Amino acid sequence: MFGRQGVQCRFKPAQYDSCKGCTALDVECNWTRIQKPQYLPDTSYIRYLESKIRGIEAYLKRTYPRIKTKGDIDDLIERETGNFQGKSVSVASGTNLSVLTANQAGIDLAESPTLSRFVRGSRLADFGPLAPVNDENAVWQTKSANLYEHRYYGHSSTCVLSRDAIFFRHDYYSDCQPSSGLPSGDCLRAKFWTPTAIEMKRLQQPYELWETEHTLLELPPDDLMPILLNSYFDNTFIPVVHRQLFEKQLREGLHRQEKSFLRLVLLVCANGARWCSDPRVLDERWPVSRSAGHRWFRQFELWHKSVITFHQLSLWDAQLLVLISMYLCGSSSTYGAWVTVGAAIRMMQDIGSHRRTAEKTLESELHKRCFWAMLLLDRLHSVQFGRNGATTDSDIDLDEILEVDDELWSLEPGTPPPTQPPGLPSKFRIFNQTIALTRISGRCLQTVYALDQTKRLLGIDGSQGLVWIVNDINFRLLNWAHSIPLDREYILPMHRTSELKGSWD
């Protein structure tokens, strides 16, 4: 401090190493620097932390022998510092900490925020868009002698295990040549796999109903049919029916040959009648607005009772199930919609509609739309009734529907998908947004409203865990809201906007 000139020393030890004023005047600065006392570390607390870390590492290695505790946790810290919070963390060799039960092992996640985020981020994986993969254990192949009965078999099925056993046998006996796929129908013993006479009567019942339905089914008048079709395609929100393909098949008279397509025509008319003001759409026995389309929907009474006996689900049948559920959702028979949606998801899983495939055709795209539509209806009913859904996001690796307008698709079978013109938003973008919203609602049902034992399994049973998951869902909702297109050229119809906002509320 240089007091002879009457100037106060403004030395700031937190910013400078020496006094600038004293240096400028070339005088000795006698600022007193008092060193802060440095306490010796508490060795008992250090030993406590080291023992706790060893316990956590021992538990992780015991649960997942291939895990690299130090490397994985260091990788997590690097991701967090790089602003990668919220991403799921995969451990070495593809091991995923999806069922880690830290609380049962006595680990207090509240005392370690980094480890807490690591464990919870691993359990609640983010089921976003996945890169295309070729799962050799996911098999779509003929099991019976009927070449048209294609079914899906997961990697835990006995069929796939039998195939692997054949390959192991080939490795042991070199003279045995393995097959590239599942055993064909010729290898199945008839006494176990051939249906009995009673079973065949039950399986053929839907086909026998066709002879009865063919004389009972009544189509709308010729002048009313175009009105109902326009009403359906102009107002429907769930795009499971391709308009150009549907109208082409209708002009070719396919409804006079194929029973499933005839039913599809009737259900399109029944749903289209909901937006039609023509008095002919009302039921003659109950001529009120709520009966619109019932005169065509009621013709499915015989068929709807035998829907569970479907031996194989075709595209038309999948579309039928979606349209039946849509019609029941707009009636007082919501229980019927709930049961139909649950059964339909099972039947779609039977043909592998919930799994990603390399095939990209119009038919595969319509199958994809049908499954997403059923998931949408399932989540809406689950939220309404407070019940568990028929499936969870962890069982689905299906990608979103292609945002390509129906007018651009070629109607030739096997044609690859077209490309949406740049600068022209697709009409199906809002449907993908709705799918994303329903997946957030499913996450909420599976966490916030889960059973207590499920919350303990996920590590969100405490107050801090509940706050964490609520903040996570709120974060996803905000991101979803910000991702909605706001282009002025892309104006949604009023009923679609209100439906989307109603789901948000």
C-alpha cells in the first residue's frame, strides 16, 4: 500500500498477482497476503467413499459381468459435459442396464446425482428412431405347408431355437446340410399339426359366413356411394386406406369377388357417414345423428363375432380392424373398441407388423400405418380408462410412416416409395406428430402411474425419482410442441387441429 502519496491501494488479489499502482510508482507494496489455512483431509470420509464405490462396482459387475464400470461411467460424464443429457447409455458389448435394481442393493442414488442419471437414463431408454438393422433372429417365414401363411417368429421362439440347433448339429456332423430358414411344412408331423375335423369347422367358419353375408350385405345406393367416400377421405385423421388404390380396386369390381374388400367398402361408408348430412345415412329404426352409418356397420354382426378365429391377417383385414375400432370409438360401445384394439394388436404381432423390415412398398407402408393407428387407439383408451396398454414401446422397433402423400405412390406392386417434393410438407407429418405424442403418454402411464413395485424396479419410487420423471416428460412434451410445423402454407383442417390439441390437453 502506498500511503505517502495519500492514495489508497486498490490491489485485488483475486485478479492480479501484484499491485499495479505500486508498480507504476516504483514503490514497494506492503500489501499483506494472508494464506488460507489448509486442513488435512479426513481420511475416514475418504475410506467411506472408496468402500462405497467398490460396493457399487461389485454390484454392477455381479449383475452384468461384461460391464466396464470405470469406462462406462467416464463415458457418461463426458457425454454430460458435451450436453448429451437425456440420452440412453449402452454399456460394453451391447449390455443395457434396463433392469438394474439399485435400491434393492442399498445404493442411495440421491447421494450421487451423476450415478442417478446414469442408472435412470439406462433404465428408461429413449425409444426414438433407430438405424436400420438386419435382425437375423427376427424371422418371417412359412411354418405350415400353406405358402400364403407367413408369420413372425421372434428370436426366443422354439422355431428359431430349432433352427439354431440344426446349425449346431451341422457344425458337429459335417455330412449334415442345414437349411437357411425355418423347417418347412413337410418336416412337421401331421398328427400334431393337421387340424381335426372340429377345428377345421371352426377355422372355416369365417369363410362359410361369406356365403351367408354375400346375400345379406347391402351397399349404399350408387348416387350415395361417392358422397360417402369423399366424406371419409376428406375428414379421416387415421390414414390406413390408400384412396387411389381403394378407388381403383372398387372400379375393377373387386368387392364382388373378395369378401374382405367388400367389408372394407362397407366400413369406409359407415365411417364416412359420420360426416355426411344426407338423411339416407341414418338408421331407419333409429333416425338420429348418432346412428349415422350404423345401417352398414350392423351388417358385420356375424363376421365380428368370428374375428378372433382369423387364420391369417391380410392387409384388408388389418384395415377392417382399424375401421371397426374407429367406428366403435364414436359410439357408446367403447368397451367393444377396447377389446377390438387389444385383439387386433395381437393379430398384427402375429404377422410382425410391430417390427422393422427392409421391405419398402405401398403394402408394407399400409401395414405400418395400421399398426401405428392401433397403437394410437390403444393409448387413447388406456389414458381414458386408466389401464395398461396392449403393448409397450420396448416391444416395438417400427419406424415412423413415410411422409409421402398418397398421390405420389405408384399402384404397381413392389414399386419402391417415391420422394416427397422439397418445399411441400406432407399431409402425414401431423400423424407422425400424433404418434410421438401417444408414445409420450405411454411413457407417462408406464412410469408416473405405474405400480409401486414397477417404480422400485425403475428407481423412481422416491420423491426425487418422481420429480425426475415428471421433469423428463415435461421436457419431452415441450420438445414435441416445438417440433410441430408452423409453416403458414401447411394449414391443418380445423377438426385435425382440435383433435391434436385435445390430445395435448
